[in-house]
Amino acid sequence: MFKEYVEKLGKIIEKFLQEHFDKKNVFRSVNFLLFIVALSALYINVSTCARVFRDVPVQERASRAAMAVMSSRFYASGPLEPVPVFALKVPLMFSKKDPLAIQRAEGCIVFILLFFVYTEVVRRRIPAPAAYYSAVLFAGIPWLGYYAMTGSAFLFAMLFLMLYWDYADPSRMNIRRAALAGLFAAAACLSRTESIFFILINTLFYIPEYRTGKMSKNIAVMFGTMLFLAAPYYIWQKIYFGYTFYGQEMGLTRLINAEIQNTSVAKNYIEQPTGLFAFLFRDGFVAGLAAPFRGLIRALSYEMPRTIYYKTAVFLAFMGFYFAFRDGRKAVFSLWLPAFIPVCFFAAMNIVQADGGIPLEYYLISVPGIVAAAGYGLYELSQMLAAWISRRYPDAGIR
């Protein structure tokens, strides 16, 4: 009796699936479910970090709150880039709350905006399921929540670089999109000056696409817009401080002095701003040439796995890079390498007292690329598994 009932129920379910089963709708439902999981991970991440790290010290080249109070114009933001300073100055004009509390709240808001921007722009460049897989990973990385609570300017730079990366897509670029790409590129540079390296390296990835006459005009518009909007800040620094990149060069000086302190070498502390080439070759020409290779080894073997936090995701990321290379998907590499390559030049520095290396926030801009690769790797592996099952069990109905 029970067996007959089960067989009858099975036939009813089978008939229902045959009449109503739609692969596209199922895949859309899976993507929607993954997005809900990602939103849940984002909520848990932000709420937990806001509770646990609400008293974590804010570490910057200078106090952003002080710069926001003292600055009289947008570009006059002292040694800090103006976008994060202006973002704090505006609410301080209307609120008497603790500036650090507002700064932390802004960090969380930028993280949330970054999540939505990341999910949308990556979805346009890789298969949608892969984008939603990576969105779940991205939302749950606790380092993003931690640095949101420190009000890190890197999160501002990441947000605008993701928008720039989307609008600079050669397959969809026109004059309007080129101007917007330049706008977001300028905003990224005015959040963290080193964003320029991401922009330049990303452009190199698409030189074949940019060499046509029409695309050359678009690139000229993009870089022209970026220079027009970003240059006034660096001109102001030259006039006010006597150095075009005063804040940034003082940041390099701070890194060198931290290394001197942690390694206890017989060197005097540096007080003057340090130029980029003086920073790269501070220990001599040969050491400067070897530094990126030593940094590459440390970054890949130690720092990047810590930054992405989930150890399994590291394996998926490398599989994703393999599949992206196999399929000729430049997008995955153009999102990761332009952020990762510049860090290698100083990744081997001994700045952090606990275990050496550099603060993990310098790796944050690499996170979107490696997480996108992990999502793509998981997607391709699931496709391979489905193909194997369909060959091994042809009657299963899996395609």
C-alpha cells in the first residue's frame, strides 16, 4: 500500500516537472537565491564588524576629521586626498556627532555601495552565476568590514575603480562612457593617488582594442577628463607644500621609517618627503630590482590568502585564472593584475610589527579581481561536473 502511494506521488511530481520545468527560470532562481545569501553575508559582516571593531584606532597619514574641519575648499584637503575628506566634511556641517563615528559610518556605507557596484559590474563581464558566486565571497570577507570601521580611504578608491573598470570596457565604450570613465578615474585618484597605477595597467591590457581611430578618441577623452579633474589637487599641493605629491611622498617616508623601526637597522629616520624612485631604490639599485620578485612570493603565498580569508577560495581563484586564460577572458585579469602588480614592489617590506609585511589594506584593491576569479573558477568547475554526470549517467537529464 505504501509503495503504491509513493509511486503514485512520484508520477505526479514527474508530470508536474515535465509541464512546468524551465531551465532559464531555474537558473534565475538560483542566481536570486545566491544574491539573497550574499545580502545575508553582507548584513552579518557589517553588523558584526560595527559591533566588534567600533573602538579600533583609525590610522591615516593625518586626521581626516581635522582636515575636514580645517579645509575651506574641495582641493584644499591637506596631505589627504580630497574625496574622503569632503565626504566627511559634508555631514560634519549638519551634525554635531563624533567625527570618528561619522567616519566609521561612512566606511560601512561605502562598503555596502561597493558590494552592489561590484556585483553589477562583474555580472556584465563574466557569466551571471559566477558573478553571484563571487558576490557571496566578497560580502563575507571580514577584512572589508574591518577596514570600513577604520574609515579606510582604500574603500573609496575601490568603489570608484570598479565604476571606472566598468565604463572603460572597450566593447561598450563611446564618448559619453569615456567621459564617465575619466570622472570615476579622477575620483579614484582623489581618494588614493596610487589608483593611477590600476588605471594605467588596465589600459595596457586593452591596447589592441584601443588602437583604432575611434577608440583613440575615447581614450583621449577619458584621460583628458581624469587630468582636468584630478590635476588641481596636485597643483594645490605644489603651491601650498612645495611638493606636487606632498601627502603621498610623506606616506612613503612613513613606510620607510616604519621599516627602519621594525628591523632595527642602523639608519637615521627620514624627515623629508620621499619620491617614488627614491622609495623604490632606497636600498640600492639591485635591491630595488629584486624587491618586486620577493614581494610577489610573499603576496601570493601569504598575504593574498589572508586577505581573501576563505582558504578554499584561493584554490578556486587559481582555477578561475586558469579558466579565464583558457577562454581568453581578459576581464578577470584586468580586474586583478592592475591592482596586484604595484603592491609587489613593496610587499616584502617589514612594516607590521607582529609578523612583518605591509598592512592588509594595501591588498584590498586586489580583492575584487581575485574574488571574481574564485567565482569564475567555481562556475567552470560546476559546469565540468555537470558535463561529467551527463556523460556518466545519460538518463539523469542533466545538460
